[in-house]
Amino acid sequence: MTEEWPAVGDMTEAGFDQPGTVDLSPHAEVAEQDVESSLRPRDLSEFIGQPRVREQLELVLSGALRRGRPPDHVLLSGPPGLGKTSLSMIIAAELGSALRVTSGPAMERAGDLAAMLSNLVEGDVLFIDEIHRIARPAEEMLYLAMEDLRVDVVVGKGPGATSIPLEIAPFTLVGATTRAGALTGPLRDRFGFTAHMEFYSPAELEQVLHRSAAILGLRLHADGAEEIAGRSRGTPRIANRLLRRVRDFAEVRADGAVTRSVARSALEVYEVDEIGLDRLDLAVLGALVRSFGGGPVGVSTLAVAVGEESTTVEEVCEPFLVRAGLLARTPRGRVATAAAWLHLGLTPPPETVGGTRSLFADDQD
């Protein structure tokens, strides 16, 4: 099925969640979609962060508008929660076109894609989230549609099967993926413009928070925004999620304004520490250090120790712990770095791998 503007949300499963905590997975939750829709930027001038991507995309769209033709197909790659879906909506808005939204896993058969493509109107923008998960028959049909603006529909079976070519209106495909390396070469080569989304700096997240607070009608002080941004894992979706939880705390237990002390108290209640680790992250590090001496230990054993599925530990916890310099993946298993020991208030053994400097340490000398 397809949805027309303003369909929102990355169509991926939400990650770890626990009653009484804030879900720090960067994946979108179904319940968040209405709120996320109200916070999404509507044009490139409102979009915060990703300056190089914004500049490049503005040139691509402006050039296409001057020529009066749809722009080249666009591939957006990068971790979840950084704004790929928002950018797809902005592309359609800047072009004055309708946006049709679907996801790679929904394209199980070539017929599903053919039906969607045949209903496109000239200039439409087709957004396929998690495009690397599209089924192979549909992907091969997509090649022809992207290059030649037609698809061949096979009617019948066996020797009597007939191929009927269907013309497609000129359109722009926007594909989003969290795993660019999983895309096949032929599909990747058919995109005229490829952009990689980077994690946000704390200063950029503060801008995101101030904009969201204005939309939500929340009084957010500069020091409060700084406190939340520092715990948001470089991800706008997480920053907005934490902002809504801090808003609840501020309205119930304070005067409604979010200062540093209010934000700090709120995030302590929701078990989000000063660099953005939640209960599960700390449980994984604690088990790795205290139960297994810092490792190495297999992810399955580590998952049993914290009472979670191994896929949850591997897909929700590990990416951030590795990026923060707290955990290392080795051929023998997971190993806690010296920074992990220090973050837990413990003295690392002399043979501990890695330095003591976390990704989030100040860069100033």
C-alpha cells in the first residue's frame, strides 16, 4: 500500500523500551508519528543540521525546477533518526509534488511495485524507506522504471506468457537506507544524487530542541537545551523524545520551564545518564565489567546476563556503545574499554583495550 502526503515516520521496528524509562532507540515508534509530524521541518530553510547535504540538495532541486523536469533519483543513507524521512517530504514540498510513501519490506512482489508505479502522476516523488530490504524481483523491475520509465508486466505462465510494457510518468525516487552497503551495485548506480547523513553536534541539537520547544509551547532555557542535547546521542529523534519527557516533568514537578536543573532531574527519573546511556546500556556495561572482567564475551552470553534478546543488545545498545568508545567488538567477543570502566566509577585493569577518552569528551585543548 502507499500513502500520500503527509505520511510520516520511518517504517522500521522500534527498539528497546521499558516501563518507567525513555526508549533511546533511534527508530521511530508508531505512537510517536503524530507528534513527529508536527515537529518535522517543512522546507530546507527550516531543516537544521547536515549543512553539506542541504546545500547539495538545494542545488539539485533548484536546477530541476529551472529546467522544468523532475530531478535525478535521490538516495539518503545514514543511521536512523537523523532526518531522512523529513528530507523526502521536503523534496516533495520544494518541488510542489505529491509524495507517495512505502517501504522496502512492503515490496515483496514485482506486481506490488508495478501497481504503485503505474499510478504515479508526472512529477510525483516516490519515497521507499529501508530500500535495501526490497525483494529482488521488485528491485529488478525498479531498474527499468528508474532508467527507462517503463515496466514490463508478465501476463500468464509458461510458453503462453506475454510481456506487456507499461509506460510510467516521469517521477523522482527517493530511497532511504540505514545500510548503504547492503544495496546492490546496480541499484545504487541508478541514483543520480547520493547523500550520507551524519550524527548531529550538541550545538545543532540545541537548535533542534529550541525549534521543537517553540512548536510545543514550552519554555526552554539555553542551559536546559544544552543538558538535553548532551544526552541525545547525536540524534534529533532522541532529542525530541527526551524533550517531551522533560516537558512532562517540568509541568508536573516544576513551574513548566525547562532549566538545566529541571532537565537533569527529569532525566535522572527516566534513567538517562549524562552521556545518554539508559538502563539497558548500563546493564550491558555493568555485566561486561563486573561479571566477565571486561570480556571478551559473546553477545549471546551478554544478552542472557542482562535478561534481553541478543538482537536487542546487538542492534539497540552496541552501536552507540561502540561509537561512544565504551565497547569494542573483537573476533573473540565484546570487550569493555578503559572508558567504560571509568564511566562506571571503576579502575580499569592495565591490559584494558582502548583509551580513556570517550567520543563525547571535549575537543578543546
